[in-house]
Amino acid sequence: MSDADVAVLLLVRVAVGLIMIMHGLNHWRGGGRIEGTARWFTGLGLRQGELQAWASVLTEVGAGVLLVLGLLTPLACAAVISVMLVAGLLAHRPNGFFVFKDGYEYVLTLAVVALALAVLGPGRWSLDHAAGIDLTGWTGGGIALGAAVAATGGLLGTFWRPEPKGDAESETGAEVGAEPEGDAETKSCAEPKADAEPKADAEPKADAEPKADAEPPSVAEPDSDVMPSPPESENTPESVEQEAR
């Protein structure tokens, strides 16, 4: 194996190892810390979420350190593959392939790279080489893949208890059923506006009333009690008497 090959193996080991260490530290100290990681595992259907959170921290950090050092490389690769299998099956598989849709593209890549490292070995610049541990080729790949599948199956068989879809849908329905209370309050607040609108419709009636007011003021009909005085006639008795005189 040339120095270039050894350098490439060292680069890949250190890169994957640091990625795993950062993931483990993030599960421990980042975001929601152990409590948030435990809730995430519980949401995936794994029982004893806090135990799962600590196990993921120790597994990821431990596998990362072993890869950087090049120590027990097949077992370190097995830990990486197992972590990626669990994440891919429970969290990413329903989202499809592509990573930008939170699919399993990323975890699949890390798992394949870890398997390749187990087959090729850590190279001369490693503690395995210094200690004379030579588990490479089909042996190294078989150990890594077999241990990963066994660990993943044991974890899922022991702790994975997903809730039935019917129960999840009923809980979702209950939550949705609780929401309309707030909506009902909003509707009840909005309903008076709808009731008040007819008032606006009634206003035109008030505007229409002036039709009666618009009628030309009726000529005051003489009151029946007050009769107009008849015009004075020129042929009054007095005038007749004067003419007779």
C-alpha cells in the first residue's frame, strides 16, 4: 500500500470519526440536550428515550474516537453502520432518498463509507497497525456488517414499540377536536357582526321613509270646524236700503 493510499485512508477515517464525534456531542450538549434527544427517540417509537439518548452519545463519540485513532476499526465501523441503520429506518426512510427532503441519502453514504473502511483497514498510520491487529478484507467487512445488523436488530426488537396508526390518528383527532373551541370563540365574537349587518340593511328603510316626507306638503285642507267666511256681497241689505233711499 502506497503512502498516498495510507494518507487517503487516514483522511477518510478522521473525517468520518470527527463527524460521528460532532453528532454525539450535539445529542449531548446541543439544542434540547439529553432531554430533547430523549424526546426525539421517543417520538420515533423507541422506549426509554433517555437511555437511548445516552447510548447514542456514547456510541457515536466512542466510534468516532476509535476511527480517528485507527483502533478496533471493524468494531468502530460496525457502530457507525448500526447508528446509520437505526436513523435511516426510523427517521429518514419515510422521507424518501434525497437529503434535502430529510431522506436517507446522507446516512446511507456514511454507512457505505464505514463498510469500505472496515474492508480496506485503517492503514499503516493507525493503532491497529501498531498493535498488529489485522482484520481487513472480507473478514473486516463481515465483522462490521454482521455486528451492525445484529446490534440494530437487537435494539429495535427490544425497544422499538411504535404506536398504532389508529391510536395516533385518534390522538390527532382529539387534538383537532379541541382546537375548534378556540375557533368557536372566534366565531362567536364574529357572529354579532353578522347580526349587526341587518341593521345596516334596515337603514335603507329609514332612508326610504322620507318618501312620505318627500310627498309635497298637502294643501292644508280646511278644518271642518273652521269654515271660511263667505265673501262680502255688494248686495247686502244695507246697500239695498241705501239704494232704495
